[in-house]
Amino acid sequence: MAAVTAVIAYEPVHAHGESDITARLVPFTAGGLIWAASMVILDASESGNASG
């Protein structure tokens, strides 16, 4: 899934004037944010702190 995101996200980011390295790193920041949020939700559900 990360590879698909990298391919899809590269062109628009690069087309809007970002450098090549920045355009290649954007998918990793988005993926990292999703991973971190998932770990927080998992931890909350395992410890019984989940609200809702």
C-alpha cells in the first residue's frame, strides 16, 4: 500500500513545485501518521481507555 501511495502522491507534489526529495518523502510522512494513530488506538483499546 505504501508503494501505491508513493506513486500516486509523487506527481502532484512534484508538480506543485516541491523538490524531488520532498516529493518522495511525503508518502512516508502520511503513512507514519496513520501508523502512529493506529498504535494509539490499539494501545487505548488494550488498556481499557477507549472512549466510545
